[in-house]
Amino acid sequence: MRRNGQAIGIGLALAFSAAAAVLCFGRDGGAEPLRYALWSGAALLSASVPLGWFLGFRYDRLKDWAEKDPLTGVCNRRFVQQGFPKLVAQADRRRKRFSVVLVDLNDFKAINDTLGHAKGDEVLRKFGRGLRDISRHGEIASRWGGDEFMLLCPYGDRASLDQLSRDIGELASRIALRGGENLGVSAGAAVYPDDGRVLEELMQAADRRMYAEKKHGKETPAQRLKA
């Protein structure tokens, strides 16, 4: 978790304390004012640093809640929608391609119905945590809604997408093996700018390919992405 708020809060507290000490010393100069300035600065520092840390901590928590899905810990839909234009601008500036990958947990409703919603939530948490673990090349994992996840990938080549497909399949297999659930995945990828230049177009293309996987019966974790 990033701690930008805490760093800023503590930094401001240090700067404020130092400035106050300088002002106190600058009134008269000399040894006695110096001792007074140092004492005043230290006293102010002891009070302002904890306050700065606390305010920064609260800022970080609020920012984290705004960006992260509370159940799975991956990014939420809002974060993706707000960050997508920046990703496009960066890709255009560098003349690079990137991918949008949709991942759906097959028959997830059956897990909720037969094993209970608590078990379903546990599966979602494990899958979200696993997506973060396999995102080793700059991928941004997010929960798009329900049992559907999305990955923003800073590449659009076949080889990288194939490797991501294998990683996702192995992740689902590990979760199913350890938890005893009948867990499968379907996935589809769309590449910017080949399949679209706005998020909605890329999502639609990825969604069509994801459901083509389901229609063709490729519901095992060993499925391959279609891009």
C-alpha cells in the first residue's frame, strides 16, 4: 500500500517545526535564544509529527478505499475508468500497444448456491490475491464486478498474452485443488489500438472473445486467450 499521505504529512510537520525554530532564534540571536529555539522546535516537532502522521494515514486510507475493491484488494472499476485516459496518452506518446483482458469465473453461482456466500467470497479473495501475484510485468488487476475481473496489460503481443493465459489457468487450478471447488475460468483479450481506442470498445471486444470461450466449451483453467 502506498503511504504518500503519511510521507507528506510528516514532511510538512518537520518543515513547520524547523521554520518555527528559525523564527524563534531569529528574534535576538545568541546562545540563550538558540536554546529556546531548539527547545520550542523540539516541542512543536513532538506534537506535529504524530498529528501529521495521523492525518496522512487517514488520507492514505481514504485514497486506498477509493481505489481498491474492499473484498479482493485489487483495483476497482472506478480506478480503471479514471486511469484509462492516462494509459492511452502514454501509449500514444510512446507508440506502444496494450491489452485489456477480461476474466470470468465459470459457474461461480454454483459455488455460492452449494457452498454458501462466505465460501464464494473466499474464492474471490484468493483469485484477486492470485491475480496480484501473477502481475509481474506491470499488469494492473481489477475487479470489474461480481465474479468478473479485468487486467490492463502494458503489452499486446501474442507470446505475452499466452503466458498470462497459462498463469491465470494455473491460478484457478491451484485454488480449485486446495479448496475443493469446481473452479474454471474463461478469458478474452482486446488490444489497443487494434480493437478500439476507447475503453468501451476494448471491453466489448474482450467480452465477445471471453464468451466465445464459454460457448465452445473451453471452461477448464487451461484455456488460452483469444486476441
